[in-house]
Amino acid sequence: MRKSLRMAGIATACTVAGAALYGTGAATADNAAARHTAEPQNIGLLVGEIDDYYGAYQDADGVWRSSPDSPYAKDLARIQAKAKKDIRKAAAAHGGGHGAKRGGHGKKPAIVLDVDDTSLLSFDYEKTTNYTYDNATWDAYVKAAERPAVFGMPELVKYAKSKGVEVFFLTGLSESQREGAVTNLAGAGYDTQLDTTHVFTKNKTAPPAYLSDCATPAKWECSTVQFKEGTRKHIESTGYNIVGSFGDQVSDLAGGYADKTYKLPNPTYFVD
């Protein structure tokens, strides 16, 4: 479930306060609804901090952009530099070069990337909606296929492919949003395979057999973690070893089936 900045901020404040009370013995089984005593951070100030972090500005068309020299971009660059080193080492350990194989196991190295705010930046949507979420407006935004790439991520994909590492995308977007996502990825500079065996979406009406523990055509019950964990497991079952998994949410990365995980910054919403 996606939570807006406001809801996530309130939930975080309450969680932290509740934890503090519990730690001092104030919260008990008889007092489970103990209230926090400190005022949460002011939403207006928090939005200002987020603007500064992204280096927010509007272009000539009124589209909200993030500055390439912002703290956000610099944080991404640090994470990507570490990931490239890890990819290089993993590719070398697997034999290096195109068609690299995992020694003794016959598995090709791969990386898996989330789409929203890992591969494609939705900062304009967040700013335009004042950090709130609506299914209809989000669907239209995704299908417009005009989002820019997250700084440095097309280059990271290009680097991985140059080392013989396969690239997969794993997104919580629905199957009906696939075309918009794929068109957008290609247009944003992701020069890699974007077919149905390389881009995995949520298909709630015809879920794959490998998600049968939590999804059937009659009922989808997969959490974000279950969906992404199960899909990574499936990717590995087809002959790959996932050497790196990239996401902007903890739920993108939880559940295993990746040698290393890389959490990209995103203070604008929370997906559990």
C-alpha cells in the first residue's frame, strides 16, 4: 500500500513516539493507545526540506524537475559508484564479459531494478499533487510515459550490460500500465530488453504460477514483499543469479534472492 507524505509522516511520528513510551514502560497491554507527547515535524517545513533535497525547480513548461547537482543526485551517485564496483567484482567472479556464467553453477549474473523512483523519477507528480496519491491521476501520469530517468540509472544499466550482466525490471505497476512503463523506460534511455521476460508487473487477473501461494485469478493477496520476493525467486529459477537488487523502498528489497541490495533515496512516499 502506498502512503502519501502526510500519512507516512504522521504514522512515523506516532510510531516513534509509541516506541519511546514503550521503552520507558509507559505503554502496556492496558495502555496500547498511549499518545505521543511531542509535536510532529511541521508538514510545510518538511516539504521545504524535500524541495531543497531534490533541488526542485520548474522548467519552461511548468514541469517540476530535480537538479542534477542536488543532494539527491549526489546521494544517488555515491550509491551507484558502490554498485558498479560490486557489479564489476561479481561479473569477474562469474567469468566476466558477455555471456558470463557463474562458476560451477551455470548461472548468469543479473540485476533487478524497481521502476517508480528507482528507474523513472515521479517527482513532478509528487509536487503537482502536493505529495498525495490518487489512483486515476497516477494511472494517467504513468501512461503518459513522460517521466525522466532517475539520475545515473540508465548509465548503471549500460555498465552492467557491458560486464555481461542481465537486466530485469520488477515493478508494482499493474499489467495495464506495462505499455506506459516500457515506452517510458525506452524513451528515458534504458537501452536493454524490455519484453515480458525482462519487465515484471503485477498481473492480478492472471497471476503467474510462481505466485500461487498468495495470488489466484480470483483473489490477489500478495504483499509488495511477497510479490517481489517471489518474482526474484522465479528469475533465479530460470538460470540467473541476482547479484544486485535496486529499489527506493525497503519493501522493494526485502525477502532475499539477491546477493546485494541497494536502497535509493525517496522521502516523498512509503510503500509497505
